[in-house]
Amino acid sequence: MAHHEIPLSSPDITKHEEELVMEVLRSRRLSIGPMQERFESLVAQRCGTTHAIACSSGTAGLHMVMVALGIGPGDEVITTPFSFIASANAILYVGAKPVFVDICPSSLNASPELIEKAITPRTKAILAVEAFGNPKFFDEYQKIAAKHEIPLIEDSCEALGTVYRGVPAGSFGRAGVFGFYPNKQITTGEGGMIVTNDDHLADACRSLRNQGRAVAGRGSIAGGSTAGSWLHHERLGFNYRMSEINAALGVAQMERLDQLIERRNDTANRYIERLLDVPDLMLPTIDPECSVMSWFVFVVRLAAGYTREERDRVIAGLRMHEIGAGDYFPCIHLQPIYQRAMGLPAGSYPIAESVSQRTIALPFYADLTRRDVDLVAQTLELMISRENLARRD
Ligand SMILES: *Cc1c(COP(=O)(O)O)cnc(C)c1O
């Protein structure tokens, strides 16, 4: 079996990244400089938006968008229970209430019908997530948001580069947010980016990330002598800035984005080819309207009827063979913090709950070799057949 470790994810860093990071270090300009601007314009260009605002993480970006939209206590925001916890946490940060709706079992994205049913006079936004990069329903979310005159916030942290019905991920919503943790399509170590066409929202986010300072050249206190100065703070802001070192990584990675997406696509296709005929295994399905699928992770699922314990044993078996595997994602509403905050009982979102106990994230990164994909597929098949044998005894 595996004679070397195959991690779940691994960033793809080349000489180009090293050179740009060194360029920043040699320049002595380590924050608020030209690299951030270069990174922002590359992402804005890619998403076709007028603004991109770099920040310290995807989570920070989501938090700022919530604040900038004025969402707060008493407000409801509709979102998915099947996501990384940061998407719902952004709603709790501002004291608003997450209203979860169940997901569609094939795309794993929130059901548009259930979103519409969940809208009340207190609904202030829809916060939607492209699960594992899958953009299904984002055109429908847009229509629902427009019809009810509420903003669509797009947590596109898993979907940089995805294009659906001609629209790049990130640009469906009033604002889209990307994250650049090392397991994402591109990484800055830590980092995030807000994209939007809304000038007012963009200015608010630029101010919020920089301790509530006025945006340069747009001091809002007419005639005020200190407006726009370093120690003039107009609102309760944060330090959510991105350093020039992180931005340099971002520039280098954006310049290689097409190549990275292509290689991740090759890996996904190889997995699909190798796993298509494995009994009791369900593979991800991508809508043909998705002209560019930018895969975040490759998540397969055991057939209905498999228990969480069986799935966990398959994951443990892969890990025993030094193959990284993950249980992406446990449902948010069942996390201890959400149990304390909201106390939603198990069974509240049956599809999300059933799916989440059967998913297995497989090793997935740009330079994963075909041989390693074959090895992972072979080992996974073996682990599943072992579970089937155990069942029959
Ligand atoms: C990664 C991720 C985030 C958070 O990004 P960070 O940069 O790690 O803060 C938010 N939402 C989703 C859906 C993610 O996958």
C-alpha cells in the first residue's frame, strides 16, 4: 500500500511565489502597498467586478460585509447548515440570527424553494455558499434576493475561478468573499478578498479593514482638518488588513490560477474515472451550465444506509494507509457552539444531516500525481468492501 504520505491538501508554491515575496521583503514596504493593489486588481478583473478589497481572511471579509450592510440584532439571515462554520459565524458576530434551510442532495447547496419559504419581514440577507466550489442555484438565489429586495451575500470562499451561466463566482451577490487559507484553490497563507460592484459597500469595507479610517481621498467630514489622517477614525473598525507579503503570494498565485484550476480539474476527472464503478459510492455532480468548475475539494459520499460509524471507519482506514481524508462538513447547527446558541435538535435538516455523516473528502491538490490518485481510489474501494463484509457477518 502507500509507502509515502498523501496529504489531504497541499499548497502549490513555485519560484514565482518565492520571487515576489522576496521583492516585497527587499522593498521594506510590508503593509498597505503596491502588492495589495496588484492582487486586488487581478481578483477584480477575474470576477468582473469594479472593486476588490483584500483582507486578513475569508472570515474577516464575511464579517465586514455583514457590518457594512448594517445587519445586526433582531435581523435574520438565511444560510446553509452544510458549510464550513465561518459562513454562519459571520451572522452571529453581528448579533443577527442564522436561519438555516436544508440542502439539495445532489449539488449540496441550499434549496432555493426552502430559502424562499424561510423569508420573513425580519430577513435582511441571504448568505449562500458554493459548496466545494459548486455554483448550482446561484442564478436562482439572485432572483429570490432581487424579488424580496434583500442582498445576496456570496460566500465564494470555495469557488475562486468557477463560472456558471457566464457569471464568475463572487459576482452573483451584492458582495462575494474569497478565502486564501492553504487548502483553497490559491493561497496567501492567510487572507481573504471581498468583491463587489457597490461603491458605497466597497468604501465601507476599505474603512472597516483599516480601523475605521476614512478611505484616502474620500474623507467624509467636510472641511475637517484631520479627516483622512492616520489617527482619524470614523467608525468602529478592525485591523483586518492583508500584509504585502501575503499579497505577493496572492499575485503570484492569481497569475497561475488557470493552470491550478486545470490541474485540479484533471485530478477530479481522474478520480471520477477511477471511482465511477465502485459500488455504494456516490460522486460529485456538476451542472453542465458550469463552464469552469474550480474544484475546492473532492468529496465522495457513501450510499444512503451507511452509518456515520461506517464512514468514520473508512476514513480511519484511509488514514492508516497514510492517506489524508476528511469528514467535510459536519452540520453547523449541530456544532457545540450552535447547540448552545440556538439549540436546534438533530433532525432539523434531514438531508444535510444525512449527507454530512456519509461524506469523505479525498486528497486533492494541483500536483497530486495520477499514481497517487489511483492508490487513493484503490484503497478507498478496499475500505468500502471491508465495511460490506463486516455487515454480512
Ligand atoms: C474557507 C472558508 C471560509 C473562511 O475562510 P478563512 O480564510 O479560513 O477565514 C469561509 N467560508 C467557507 C465556506 C470556507 O470554505
